[in-house]
Amino acid sequence: MTQKQIKQRRILSKIALIITTMIWGGSFVVVKNTVDVIPPIYLMALRFTIAAALLVLVFVKRMSKADKSDAENGLVIGIYLACAYISQTLGITMTTPGKNAFLTAVYCVIVPFLWWFVSKKRPDAWQISAAFLCIIGIGLVSLKNDFTIGTGDLLTLLCGVFY
């Protein structure tokens, strides 16, 4: 690959990342507006029925090769994912899309600490610093004047843990 191709690929990668971020961030506004019209449980049922149908169409051959272990692992992951989406979607009904997006992303900071629990490998100074900054950010975004946290914000934080 030439230097020009490498440079073009890097630029395209950055553009793709920006577009992905815009779609991800914009989806919170769309969901917030949608749950004002459609109950959250119906919205999730519709979204995931469509997603399941599309995944079956795309991966039907692979699914036929799945064994009991695959099904058990998929069930466990599916339960966590369902809990995450339920708490996130219910949370957005009681908070703003911006807060919901910010608090959902707390999983990025939680992962090194969960990995510490599993692997016994302590997070490094950067990860601990990021967690500390995230906690400050959560406080600034979520805490009210009387230092309480709203139900929607709490549900959204719970969603981050499930993710």
C-alpha cells in the first residue's frame, strides 16, 4: 500500500468515525421523541423483532451450526443486553437525551474494573484517572441541588453497568 493510500484510508476512517458518532448521538434524540408517542416496551419489541428477523436472514446458515453451548452463552448475553436496553429506554423517558447518552457511556470506564474482578489485573493510572473524571462528570450532569439523582439518570447508569 502506498503512502497516499494509507493517508486516504486514515482520512476515510476518521470520517466514518465522525459519522458513526453523529448517528449514535442522534439516535438518543430520536428515541426520546419516539417514546413520547410509543410506550418504551412496544418500541423495544418493534426494534428487536425487526433486528432479529434481519439477523436470522443474514446468519441462517451459521445458526444451523450452533450447539447447546452457543445457545446458553447467547441467552446470558441476551439477558444482559435486554436489561441494558430496558433500563436505558425507560431511563430516557425520565431524563434528557444528552444525559442519557453521557450516562450510558459510563460502561467505557466500568470495563477495566470489571476486568480487574475477572482477571485480577489492576487497572492502570490512566484508567483510574478516567474513572475519577467520569464520576465527577456524572455528578455534574446528574446530581440535583439537594445531591439526589433522578430516577431516569439512575436507570441509565444501571444500563451502563449491564452493557
